[in-house]
Amino acid sequence: MTTVIAVLSFAMAFGAIWFTSEAVKRVDNNSDARLRPYFGKINKALDENRDAVRALHARLEKLEKQVHLLKLAAAVPHTVDAEAAVVHAGVNELQRFTPTVRLNG
């Protein structure tokens, strides 16, 4: 008797699992059918956002290159001033130079 009840309970359990899985499939399909019209709009918005991000990324790279060039151009006068200061110091030192040996000519 217990064996018959056990077999029947297993059959009922498997039947409940099958019934539940079918119900879930129908609910999922029904939900997808309701959401399908919105998928196109969402994908379109995502594509537009991707294109905008790509365009902004390209502009950002271009601006970074320009800023880098401007930094290089701004750095050049500082180096030129430093080199000119060294040259002026050398010239001033040469102007103050007096020979230590007197030559009679």
C-alpha cells in the first residue's frame, strides 16, 4: 500500500513540475509579446546613445591631441628662457674676464 502511495506521489510531483514549467513558459511568452513593441524603441535609443558616445570619444581624442600640442608650445618658451639665461650668464662672465698674464707686444 505504501509503495502505491509513494508511486502516486512521485507521479503527482512530476505532474506538478511539468504543469508549473508550462505555466511559466506561457507567462514568459505572453510578457515577451507585450514588451516586444518597446524593444525596437529601446534598441533605437541605445544605438543613438552609442553613436553619440563614439562621436564624443572622437572629439575628446582630438581635443587631447590639441591640448598636448598646446602644452608643448607653452613649454618651449620656458626652456628657451632658461637656455637664454644660461647664455647671458656665460656672456656676462666673459665680459668680466680679465687675463691673468700680461703680454708685451
